[in-house]
Amino acid sequence: MKTKTFLPNQALSRRTVLRGAGVTMALPWLDSMVPAFGAESKKASTSPRRFVGISNSLGFHAPFLFPAESGRDYEMTRYLQPIEDLRDQFTVISGVSHPGVGGGHKAEPCILSAAPYSGSNFRNTISLDQRMVRDLGGETRFPSLVLNSAGTTSTSYTANGSMIPPINSPQQLFAQLFIDESPAARKAQKQRIREGRSIMDLVAAEAKAMQRRVGPSDRDKLDAYFTSVRDLEKRLVMNQGWAERLKPKVDEKAPDPVTDNSHTVAKQSAMHDVIYLAIQTDSTRFITMHTDGGGERVPLQGVDQGYHQLSHHGRDEDKITQLGIIEDAQMVSWGNLVRRLHETPEGDGTLLDRTMMLLTSNLGNASSHDTKNMPVVFAGGGFQHGQHLAFDRRNNYPLPNLFTSMLQRMGLEVDAFASATGTMRGLEFA
């Protein structure tokens, strides 16, 4: 087998692959690929693009979120006032939803997939984050992070419509990102990877042999299967590379445990703190975090009823007042994460310049279980912000158009995602 010889300190291409014996294997992100990528200097041309999708199942009270005016001269609403200093870094989007998606709470799985909801026969499709991961997720230790502030559901779905279980403990997430396993644990992990590679090699050989014995239709099916086997083999190779490297070190300590399980906002804030560290250390570039709508009372001053109950306010002023207290706190926490990214330099810009931050929900009106007019605040990522994009609230504009714009900003050649009709009108690259 003929191999390439690389000289010391010679920069390797990001797309460098090893070829031999009919196998092409993509390498993990190595220090020698972009020598300036580390702590010494990060230039904009080498800084990666990222996506963080944060959602909750109970929406946001629309009159407190959406401005009355469209365009750039809108008046800040109650929920936007805590992030007024970031006005030029985000866009508020109203009058959007996923075409064909109804079902109220049952539409949660569709938040990032936009798959039309069809009741009991529903089968989800790939979520936006995992579509990005499919092409770009192999360059970090963790291809993606799937989180929930406390619950067991996520908005991340594989290509065959399976939900990816979330991590729901900030302490567990911190340990996974920054605490090295013992030497014995690392050895065991590498052994599991080696065994996995051996199994994949065997399956691949059998698949190739079978291809020669079947007809054209079955050959196409086997070719697709063989491709998926190769993809898994590549991922195992990359995992082996990361298993041999120590995790990054950070000055911060793991978040203190939130002992009150009903304190939704405190749990979200703890997760936001670790998300920031994950982005700062380039541990991953694709993150989702969902918050389930619990029935407990959130322990905030002025709140004496359960969160879920308050979201179904039926226009009761007292319930709306209490709901506003909870959602105010959620917006403050999300805004603090956006602000930290904006204040962290990267190359000739900031972390926020290269990180698309999406805040949304499956419900536009939780009180009536309405999936129209979804709440959307979109920050960062290299777009021209500082505006309110106001679409028709009776005949909604397709939110998947925003997803298409995001995929194209990632550099992917995508004409449309899910039910999109193109890219989002009025949203331009910076």
C-alpha cells in the first residue's frame, strides 16, 4: 500500500484523506491541518461556522415579544428590552410557521425538522442540526450536542426519524466535555473502537461480495447500505483519534446542581453556561437544547401557579402577568449567552459572528395550542440583523426558508430544506 509522507509542520488540507485497499477515510481535525487555528491566532478564514438551536415547548406570549412595527425602526418590546444592547446582532421574525404542521404539543418533534405532522402515522425526518452534522460534524470531538434543560425529549432527529436522546444534566455535560477519563477507561474505549472497526470491515466485505450476486435494483439498495457502513467506519476512525487526545481545560468549574427540580430558568441558565464553554473550546459546532413544559411552579417572585397552567392562560390577566415573569427570565438567560458570544473575540470578529443562534418554539400560542406564528429570534451567524421581519400572521411565511438560508450560510449546496420554497426573504448575509 502506497502512503503519503508528510513533513513536520507541513499544513495538511482540511479535506485530507487516506486512500488504500479501496477504502477512503476522512481524517479528524488535526492540529497540523490548520496550525493557526489554536489559541495563538484564529483568522476569520479558518474560523468555523456553528449553529445553536434553543427551544421550549410552551412558546412565548406574542404581545410581549413581537414589535408592532416592521423593519429597523421598531420599538423594543418587553421581552426584547433585556437584549436591547444587542439590537444590531439579532432579527425578530413574526408571521412564520412550518407548513402542514399542527397538533399543538405533539408538534415538538417538528421544531427543527419541519416535517408535516400527520397524527398517529407521523414519521419524522432529519432535523436541521443533524443535516448540518451530516456534512460538517466530523471536525470536532463531539459532532453535535443534544440537550434538554431537565427532560427527556429533544428536537434532534436522525435521517430515519429517530429522536436523539438528550443530556439533561449540566454537570454531566461539563464532565463529558472537559474531564478526562482514567487511563483504564481510555484504553477500554480504544478497544471498543478497534472491535467496532473490525466488525465494520467484515460487514463491508460481505456487502461488496453480495453486490456481485444481485440484480440492479438490489444493487442500488446494497450500495446505499454499503455507503452507510463506510460512513460509520469513518466515524469510528475519527473517534479513535479523539480518544487519544486529552480534552480541553477551562478555568470555569462545573455548574452547581440545581436542587429545585421546578426551577426551569436556573436549569436553562446552567446549560447556557456550559454551551458557551463548548463553543469557546470548539468541542462541537452544532448544539440543540429543548425545555419541556413542566407543570411545576417556577420559584420566581410573583409566580404562584405552575408553568404549564400559566401558558394556558385563556387571556386571564393575572396568569399572563405570572407567565411574563417566567418568560422574561428565559429571555434574559438566552440574551446572556448571546452577549457572551458577542463579547468573545475570534479572528477579526467574535464568536457570535460565526455562530447562528435560533430561539423558537413549536407553539405560537400555547393557550390555544396553535402552531402558527411561531416565536423566532435569530442572532449572529454572519447575517445582517437589527430588524423585525414581519410576515403575514394569517397566511404564514414558511419558516423552513430560514433553515435553508442557514444551511447555505454553512456553505452547503442546498436549494431547500423540508417544505421551504427557497431562502428567507429580507434576510441577507453580512
